[in-house]
Amino acid sequence: MQKTMILGILVFDRIKEAGRTQEVLSKHAEIIRTRLGFHELSESVCSRVGTILLILQGESEKWVQLEKDLEEIGGVEIKKMTFDYMFK
């Protein structure tokens, strides 16, 4: 059985928490297959709130450790989706 997890991370103050968040993501780079980051940007505003979308691969035990490390940062909210499937 193959597993894929999609992890959504809302960073409430990306200016304050960007460094710590980047450290955690770099530490777990081996399990991150895809990473997308978004924040609102206009001529007058660069939002302090950011959203990161991760697609994870590898061992699910390592996914749990990534979540724990992110939760230690504070100022983040995590949502997840897990897919189990078989190749034919």
C-alpha cells in the first residue's frame, strides 16, 4: 500500500516565524516531495500571514516528527489529508 500526505500549514506571522519554519522544513527535506508557499502581495500590502502546502513521501513515522517539530514553533496551524492507494 502506498501513502501520500498533504500537509497544509498556516503561518500567522510569517515575518516572525519564517526562519524557524524554514529550519524545520530543511531538516525534513528528504520527505518533502512538493512545497508551495503563498502570501498576499499587492502594491500596498505584503501580508504577514502565509500558507504552505507540502506533499510528503516516505515513512509515515517521519511525517509525525515533522508535525511535532512544526507545532513547537507556535504561531502555526496544521491541517492534513492522507491518501492510501495501490498501484495496479
